[in-house]
Amino acid sequence: MKEFNLDRLNAKKIQLGEVPIKLVKTTYPDIVLNDGYLVDKYGNKIGTKGDANTKIVLDKILQKGCLDNVPRPVYKDKYKDAKYYKDDLIIVTKDGREIPIDKTAKVFEMDDLIEVHSLAHTLSINTGIELTYDLSELESPLITLRPIATKTSGDEVLEIYQKESNDLVEFDEMLGIKTWEKDGKINNWWKDWAIRDADGELILNEKGHPFKGACYGETARRRHMIYTQVIDQIRTNPDGRRNITDLWQMDDFKEPHALKPCAFLTIWNVRRGWDGEDYLDMTMVQRSSDFATAGCINQVQYVMLQLMIAKELGLKPGYFTWKPVNVQIYDRHINQCIEMLNRTPVDCKAMPTLKAHAHKKFKNMKSTDIYIKNYPKAKIKKKNPQLKFPLGI
């Protein structure tokens, strides 16, 4: 068994004037692998390659990750009909629970609501992570340790590279949500990063919609990125080594923008296989990965993008490689991470994999054109139900 060093973390939190963390458990089993897969007590492979890689990365962060001293985002906790005792640094909820808060927290008292902003610390590592999946051998980053929203993952990557849009209303509509015209609400997870003015009011685009500003889809639109820098270049020169998209554009950041891109760089290469097939390999570089929340999702969505581009170009999907640099978990996610390390993957009768439907041009594709084969969603929900991951905003 391995143990997370909670005492070391809490000593640091106390030093920073913050409330110590409480964990349900601090131990989890050693990770046993066979050819890159987890194994059961009989030595048989279980779960997916994504399950094995997820446990490896979580273990590495918990054992070697360092705590940041001055984190950027905050957790926002809201307590309705509660009382705040400033001298004691305690919130008393309407049902009588006492909740200690950090000295560094900011408390906003309203008529019937108290909102607490606490620093959102992370444990992070900066090196040593590179995960590769051979899509031609049906490997994938899909996991069975918790349910994953695959369709919305595909919709987000299409919003960036296909629609070349930063419009949050249009993204809602891609997800099948239409509430903006009715009640002025945005329902997707980007609403907390919509650009605002100095008074905190939403800045609207020419369509009268909230948007993410000069990053992501807008960066792609200005350069027609995936179309000119990948599809056209590979079609013109399949053996070229300059098929790159880069969302990290400093000139764009001089304008109002939301969260800077995390998954920002893709590198595409055609491989002439010894089996006579031509394969499309892709590497995605990520500057920062909120691993417990979105590590699997980011990998899956870029695999979906790779499958779509391979279909457009008439190539076989090849290797997908994920190279994150700073990989972190938030301190409020440690319980969930240890829970995942204690979970047993769902035993899949056949390897779950992502596939593309019949040929379409990339500009006409939808996330539903990528389907998941042999993925036991119902079993996953029952055996390894969803976990909640509070976001640092």
C-alpha cells in the first residue's frame, strides 16, 4: 500500500494561515501493470490503457507534487441563510454546521447569502509525463474509473477548430441548450471565464452574446488554423514536418481574452507504415492540466480531432501522444483522487475505442460522427459513479 503524506501538506497549509484538509482515507494500493495495463489479482489485464495511465499520473502527483504558495484562482462557496463569525473565522449554516474558513479567505455578506472565496491550491509536477496511444491498435485514453462526458468533449474541440468560434451562446446551442434568448443564461462551463468589464458586467460580441475574447476559437479563426496549417499542408505535402497549430499567440493576448489556452499546441505527421498503410500521428502539448477534472477529457477530445482529420485526409489514425508540462490536482480533489486510486476498473470484454463514421469533410462533421465502441457506460456509472470536482475559478 502507498500513503499520501497528509501531515506534510497540512503543516504547509497551517503555515499559510489556512484550515487543514481532512481526508476520508490516505492510502491506496500499489499500481501493478502488465504491458501498460492494470491487472487483477490473477494477473489478467483489466480496464483500459487510460485507466492505467490515470492511476500512474495521480500517484506521481500525490507522491511528488509540490504545493503552490500563491495560487491564481479561488473556490467560491455559497451559504444561504448562514451567519459569519469574523473573530472566530467560522460560518454557521442554517442547519447548525460550523465551517471554519481560512485567514486568507475573503467573505462577502449579502442579504440572505454569504459567499466565501478561498485560495484554490494545487499539488503539481512539472516533468516526466508523456502518454502515447496507438489508435490503430484500438488503444485510447478512455477511462472506466469514473464516467466521462465524451460528446461535450468533441463539441468543445469542434467549437475551437471547426466553427472557429468563441461565442458562448453558440457553444450552448452545440450542446443542445437554448436559454440565452429566453432568460439570458449561459449553461456551459465557460460562463465563469466570459470576458467582463471593470464593473464585472459581461462584454457582448457583435451578436449580443457573451464570448471568450481573443483566444481559442478566435485565434483559430484569425489563422484558419486547422484548415490551412494541417489539412491543406498535409494534402499538399504529406511528408512535411511543419504541420502545426499553436493557440498560444501573444499578439492576441494583448486584447481582452478569457482563460489562456491550456491544450495549445498540436503537431501532425504522416507515417508511411511498413505494412503499406499511411498513418496520421499527432502530438498534443499542454502547458497546464487540471488532471483529475479534465486530463482524460482533454486527451479524448484531441483523439476525436485526430480521427476527424484522418478521415478527411483518407489516412489511418496512428499514434496519439499527450505531453502535458505542469500537471496538477487541486487540494479539494485529493479525496476524489485517492478514491480513484482505490477503485477497480470495469472489466471490458472488448477494448473500448473511438471510431469515425463514414467519410465526411471536417467542416461538416459533428461530435456524433465519432462513436465509442465497446465502452460499458452503464457498468461504469454503477461500479464507479461520478465524483464531484469543485472548480477553482
